[in-house]
Amino acid sequence: MGAYILRRILLIIPTLIGIMILNFALTQFVPGGPIEQVLARIDGGGDSIQAISGAGDAGIGQQGNDTGYVGAQGLDPGFLAELEVQFGFARFVCEPGFSGRPSARATECVKELIPAWERFFIMMGNYIRFDFGESHFRSIGVLDLVWEKLPVSLTLGLWSTLIAYAISIPLGIRKAVRDGSRFDTWTSGVIIAAYAIPGFLFAILLLVLFAGGSYFRWFPLRGLTSDNFDQLSMIGKVLDYLWHITLPVLASTISSFATLTLLTKNSFLDEIKKQYVMTARAKGLPENSVLYGHVFRNAMLIVIAGFPALFLSVFFGSSLIIETIFSLDGLGQLGFRAAVERDYPVIFGTLFFFGLIGLVVGILSDLMYVWVDPRIDFERRG
């Protein structure tokens, strides 16, 4: 098993590099960029897409613009050069013996564009040291920014996963034991209907019904805590936190029951029909002893071993719509704003960090398989 884990760890390196190369290459063909964002804001508060498509607008033109940026006409070329250097697209090369600060104002210095391949190697060199830089538009480190948004995504991901497991596993076992009964039929109808309901639509329904929309005002509209959270007692803080997360957690969990419940049911049905279960029943063992002492361990192999991957998918698959509806500022909002603003340090820093975590979780999933069923030997299979 040790050799298998070592191979998987070594495989992380080329896999992560491949992910970064692919995404970095894609961004080279996507219109717009952080400099276009700055120019669009200077021009009137638009975004980079408007700046690119607005060549015919007043004050914006391509003719006579030797900077390469639409919308840059009329701006100081030195200012544009400083922007390119600040965002890592260029550098100042100064004459030998120059002792001042390299800048566009220094006549001894000239701007030199940095090719894409070199920028990629510089970025990866920093990321290997876990130096993810700062956001272009927020003046805060990428990791600090992620840490700031983490509580929202952690809340939604952790509670959604735990609730889904706590309900789906007992329900799936019950459905397997009573396969074909009325209970099995109507519960299947309920969970399939819940799976078919879009999360954002269910979220709006919850707000309308229980958050002061048209009926009841039982839950708050936004945020994870109240304004007076710091003044509450420990019990008060816990209750306030649970009060705020009830609706968003329900909205993000509603569609996750179906897959897990049916997976549990089918796994139990496969095991119940095997010979060892019939033998255990023939010996006179109680039904609960048969189900939870013999069947459970084998039937739960796929379900339990998949917990790390499921949690990761829920945790990092933060729903932008859910966060927007409930005014939660989490990783979903962070990723959306970074993509719109072309905030490359945030985009690539979080991609590297979370990609690394995802690959490590993949190894943990394999270890969970071995822990649940020691008969599995990945090394021998390899």
C-alpha cells in the first residue's frame, strides 16, 4: 500500500501542472483582462467586455492607439506601462548603472513585455512556495481572501453533507428492507421530486414563506450572524448561527438526497440477496444484527468511502445563486467576481490550492476504501 500511495503522491505533480497549463492557456484567448478592467472603470464604470466591444462609443477608439488596449486613447502611456508592470505583464529594463526606482518616468528605463510562457513559470515558482500573491483589485493576499470567505462555504458544505448522510443512509436502508412497499414507492416519489426542484427556486420559496416575504418572518434574510453577534453568550451565538444557516443549508441540500438514498438502497439490496445473509438468518440471528452487523459494512463501502469526494464537491461547488439569494459572501461569489474582473491571482491561486486539495482528497478516498474493506489492495491490483 505504501508504494501505491507514493505513486499517487508523485502523480499529483504532473496532474496539477497539467491543470494549470490548460487553464493558463485558455485565459490567453479570452478577451479582456485586468488592465481592460481598469480602463473600463476609468472610462465610465463599465466592465472589460463593454470596453472591448465599445470601440464606437464616445471617447473610445482603436485608431491611433499604440498601447494595444481598446479604450486607452488619451491616457498617459506611462500610466499604462505602470499598469502592465503592476499586473505582471511587463517589466522595466534600465540601463547599467541606473540606481533609482524603475518606472515609466525614468528615461533610462524601457518597458519590456513578459512572454506568456515566462509569466507561467514565474507564477508556478511562486505557487510552489505557496506564495499566491495579492488580488489585483482588493489589495489583500489571495489566501487571506479565501480564508475570509471560507466560513460561508464551510457552513454550506459541511452541514449539507452531514444532513444528507444522516437522512439518506437510514432512509436508504429502510427502503431496501421494505423494497416494493407503499413506503418505498412514496418516498421514492418525494426524493425524486426534491431532486427535480432547482436549488435557487427552492431558496426563493423558503424566503417567501419563512423570511418575511408574504407569510412568516421566522428566519433572517441575509448573513451568517446577527449584527450583535459579538455581544451574545456562547449559547446565544450557537443559536444565532443555526438560526441564520437553516434556510440556505436546506436550499443547498434539497437535491442531494436522491442520489445518496438510492445508492444506499441499491447497495443494501445487492448485499441482502447474497448467501451469507441467508445463512445468518438461518442461524436465527435478529434482523437488526443481520442488517447492521453483517450487511452494513459491505453495503456502505461505496457510500462511506466516497465521503471525502462528496464533501469536496459540495464544499467547493459553492452555489453562486444560493449565496446571492441569501446575501452570503462565500467562495462562489469570490470565484464569480474574480472571473468577471479577470483577477488572475485569485483565479489561478485558488485553482492551484483547491486543485491540490482535490488530488489529496482522491488519495484519502482510496484509503477510506481500504479502511472500510481491508480485502481491497490497490497495490496488488496495480
